[in-house]
Amino acid sequence: MARKAVSNNVYRQVGTYERLRKRLLSVADEGRLEKSLSYWVLPTDRRLPIAFLDRQLRELLDEPFDQLLRTPGVGKKKIEGFFELLRRAANADADDQPFGLEEAKVTENGKPMATGFNPSVVSESLWSTWCETVRQHGFTEHKLGRVAPTLQTLPTVIWHTPLGEYANRSLSQIRRLRTHGEKRVHAILEVFCTVHESVSTSVQSENLELDMVPRFVPKLGRWLSDALVASTPPTVAVLRRWLAAPLVGQVEIDLGPQVAQLAEERLEIDGEAPTVKQQSDRLGVTRARVYQLLEDCAKAMEVRWPEGRWLLAPLAAKCSSPASHQLVHTALELFYPQLEGHPVVDYTVSE
């Protein structure tokens, strides 16, 4: 009876292998069969057929199943792992839901919740797809910090690293880079996943250029363009709505609510802004720590919206009232402090 059970199990495996083999050989190749089996491995995979991973898919499919089964170190469990990789290879073009991103959810009041990212489902195959999207849409020069969902999970030292630094490397090569532990690799994967899911379904036009910028930038940029040519200067209320609120909102996304509150308080006018000492006492930290957190606002804007520095400067000259001028001047000092080596910009109000 034991011998019959073994025979039946091998018979089932042969049938599974032949079905997968036929399926792979019948679909459009597109270089798929020239890739090594490891191309479809996920970080969470266990019991992998190590002896097969570096071999090309075409080479493996050319061998009879009984010969594969006689490979040293490949037993029943490893064969099941082999079948799973073949299934992934066969389904590589399937139109499934985006890998790595959970289905979007909403809160009780209808606002979207932050989607979770699962780096454990990212294979070399999926990574290759994301990298191709980055190259195809011309985003290799975009900085990671420019297009990241949030800067809170992205290490500061790679905020200004262009996507092209990673788009021409395999996942295994990235993991072998110095200082690139799992936390950093996961953050990089999330950025590439975000870019791919944002633009992969778009259709390129001969006369239109697709770009990736933080959501607040286009609306704020259009408002600034209109405000600079308007016949009347913006009021404090208008500046709070169209200038201060978007900038503080982005700070909350990138640095968290605590830093956003600090930034919002610094933008108070007419003597209402708390001192740094008062802010440090409220938070229970040193004044040096508060200054450090406020400096992070400028670091974030330097990667999120660097051109804002030159767009906001003319706005200060446009303001006619001391209060509106003070608000713009404070915003410039907070988000775009004077660059070393650059001439001082005159923000004084024209008579």
C-alpha cells in the first residue's frame, strides 16, 4: 500500500508538471523562458528548490520530470515549491490587483485610509515591472523623496537619491548594497510601487507630459501664478487658506502631526505665535530639539517642492499689509531658509 501511495503521488506531480509546462510553452514568451527560476521568488518563500533557482526556465522545462526529481536535494516539498514558482511564471501577465498594496479602505466619515504596503510579496519579476515603468515614463531623475507616499518611512539619507540609482539594479543587487537593510529596501520598494500604480495605466500622449509631484503642488502653483498677476494683493485669510494650509498639511504627511503643529504655530502673526521655549515646555523637549524639528520642515520642502523657494519670494513683495507680508516672510524662513552662498532676498514691502 505504501508503494502504491508513492506511485500515485508521483503520478499526480507528473500531471501537474506537464500542465504547467504546456501552459508556459504556449504563452507569449517575451524573454520569460530565458529568465532564471529565482526571478519569481518572494522573500517569504520557504522550501525552495535551491538547485533549480539559477537555471533558466527554458532549460528546466526541457528536462523530463523524472530527471528533475532525481536532482540531489530536490524532494517532495521542494518540488511543490518548484510548481509554485512555475505557476507565478505562467501568471506573470495576469491582471491581478496591484501587488504590495492593500485594497483602499475608507473611514466612517468617508475619508480614505492609508493603504498598507506588503514588501514580502515583491519578487524580482514584480520589481522588474516597476523599474520598467519608471524608465518608460522618464522618472529616473526623480528623487525618492519627491514621489514617496510619506517621508516618515524613508531614511533621510536617500531622500535626494534619484530613482534611476535603483531602477537599473535587481532586488538582490540592492540588498547587497552597504547600509541597505530590510527597512531601507522596504521603503524603496514602496516608492517604486507607488509610482507604478499611479502611472502604469496612463496612456502617453505626443503633446502631453506626465509628471509625478506631491498632490499639493499643482493647486498651490496655480494659485501662486494667479496671485502674482492679480490686481489686488492677497489678504491674510487668503494666504492662510492657499499657502499656509497646504504647506502645513504636507508637513503632517511627511513629518507627523507634532511637527505640523509646531509649524502651524510658527506661522501665527500679531504676537500670537508661541516662543520656542513655550513649545519645548509643552512637548517636554529641549529648545534645540524644537529647532531641529522645525529645520526638518525645510529639509522636507527642499525635496518635495524645491521650486517653491523661487515662487514664494515674489509673493512677499506683492503683499501690501504688514500682516500678510509677515506671514509670507515667516513661511519663507520656515520652509525655505536662506541658502548659503546665495544673495539675501529683500522681502520688504514696497511703499
